[in-house]
Amino acid sequence: MRENEPGGAAGRGRRRGAELIRAIHEAVLAEVAEVGVGGLTMEGIAKRAATAKTSLYRRWPSPRELLLDALHDAHPQEAPTPGADDLRGDLIRALEQLVAWMTTPAANAVVMIMMERHRHPDLVDALYTRVFDARGGTFTRTVLLHYAARGQLDPTLITPVVSDIGEALVLKHATDHGQLPDRRLLAAIVDQAILPAVGVRPPPRPAEPTGSR
């Protein structure tokens, strides 16, 4: 259905600019969830977005380019406190961003891409360079580098392994238990894994009441 057809985009009021791009991004994420990476077409995306295929080609040369653009736009980026005075809180908030993102259509699209990585290795490479790396890498890495740049952490301790700790433990919990970790567990990941790995003593854990098990 084209924009100038009854019931199409024109019937609802012509969308332009950011509103149209948002609708197209939502459409490509929904489309890849239904048909997979190999089934993506400009025709399918345009139909789902209720817009003309020419509107897509004006901005993106292919469905994959459109998908990468949508994933980049939807991917969160940590925003550490400017004064670098709340490392623990910033790390917990970064993991909360990860947990929130894991429930989104963008995260589902990433899963679809990874499931087909043997068929589309170039797309997986582009996902890392143009989405994940462009947004700061793994969750918590931006926070750690922010504090290291201000002399709060030793930058040599921020290795790829350390950068991956928080994300890996969140994903493991979700895989093992079939549910996303709550804030209490995210704080435990920060206190018991990330902070010790970068040489920071975590805050003391409150003592359990006498007789508790």
C-alpha cells in the first residue's frame, strides 16, 4: 500500500522526517523477527511501514543497511556521571540499561542475526563495528573508560575480559533462570565481580540478622 493510496500513510496524515524514519526502523525490526535476515526485502519493510519503497531507497541502499541503521539508533549508550564520582552507581545503571534493552525488538533482531551468523558473517562483523563498537562496546565499558580517563581507575585493568564480565553474567543468569536479573543481582555483579576486577574495594555487605539462613 503506497502513501497516496486510501488507508495508507497519506490517509493518516503524511509522515516526514524523524516520524517516518522511526516507523521504518520499527518496521525493519519487526520484519527481521518474522522472516529472518535472509528474508528481508525492501518490499516487505515498506509494506509493514505503510510507505513507498522509494522512500526507503532514498536513504538506504539495501535492507541490511536499513537494519544496521535501526539497530544503531535503538542501541543504548551509557552516560556516566560527568564528575566521575559514582562508579558503583554508574556500573549498576549501565547493567540496568542492558537489561532494559534485552526486552526490545532491537535485541530480538540481534538474536536473529546471531542465529544466522554462519550464513551472514559480514553482517555480524558490521553489527559489532557499526552498532556495538560505535556505541561504546559492551555495556559498562564506557563507564570504566570514563573513570580511567579521569584517573580513578588503572586503564591497564580494563581488558576485554573485564569489560565483558557484567554483560556475560547478566546473560548467564537469563539463560540459567529464564528471567532477567533484578537490581539486587545487578548490584551483586558489580560488587563481587566488576569492582574487584578493576582494583576497587566494594562497599561492605550488610551483616545478616543473627539466626538467618
